[in-house]
Amino acid sequence: MVYPYNERMPNNNETLMLPVDSSMIEAIGYDAETSTLLVDFVKGGTYSYADVPESVYADLISAESVGKAFHATVKHAGFTFTREA
């Protein structure tokens, strides 16, 4: 079963991470309940970005270049972030 991007996976309450075609980013997830964007980077590390509008997530997963879109809409936007792993 495929779960919508903004829902939690059953039985483990973790946010679903979607793989993306990027040399910089491995996967992206979004928790609509907390407006948290999760980003797994290719070189290691998962970061959570707080108070990110759902529209930013939608733009990222549909972008021609996920890395460029990330820099333009997340990194340079100044969202508070935390390294998760």
C-alpha cells in the first residue's frame, strides 16, 4: 500500500520518506501535523526543518532540480533546523 506523503506509516509512527532523483538529497518527507520537513542527504545526515509550509514540500518533490529548489526554498529561507541522525 502506498501512503500519502503527509501521513505517518502504520505501526511505527514515522514520517514516510520519498526517494528523490538528486545528487545532493536522497529522500524527503513531510509531517503535516507538525509542519516539519525531513531531508536525508546523500553525504549523510537527516535534518528536520520546522514550520515549513506544505507548499514548499510539494514544490520540492515536483522540482526539476531538487537540490536547487532546496537551496532556494528551504536553506536560504531561514527555517529552523535540527540534525536528527
